[in-house]
Amino acid sequence: MIRVFQILAVILAGVAVFFWWRENTDWAFASGVFAAASYFLSLRFQMKERVMAADAEKEAAARPEHDPSDDEDQDQLVQK
């Protein structure tokens, strides 16, 4: 999704330059606005992925790993 918005931003920026060159400033402005919006949407999705990855990393670090020797200790206590 990130690449789609980045490619769309580049294409729309090119369209804006074309309209500016043809002195059609209204369409150049509109294309420029859509290019900027597409670029910022790509940044939003990129940051969302980074935040989700960092949250998953924090959860994994906070969760204790399962130690099989703990099960053996528990079994021995239950048997006594």
C-alpha cells in the first residue's frame, strides 16, 4: 500500500508540472494537492507499520518465555 501511494504521488506531481507548464494553474494546483495528500498517506501507512512492529516487539519482550524445566518442577511438587 505504501508503494502505491508513493507511485501515485510521483505521477500526480508529474501531472501537476505538466499543467503548470501548460499554464493551467487551477489543474496544476489540484494535482499538486492530490500528490501531496498521496505522499502523506504513504507516510502514514509507513509509520503505522513501524508502530505496530514496535508494539509487537515490546509485547514479545514483556512476555516471559516458557521454560520446560518449570513444568518438571511443578510435576515434582504435585507428586509430593
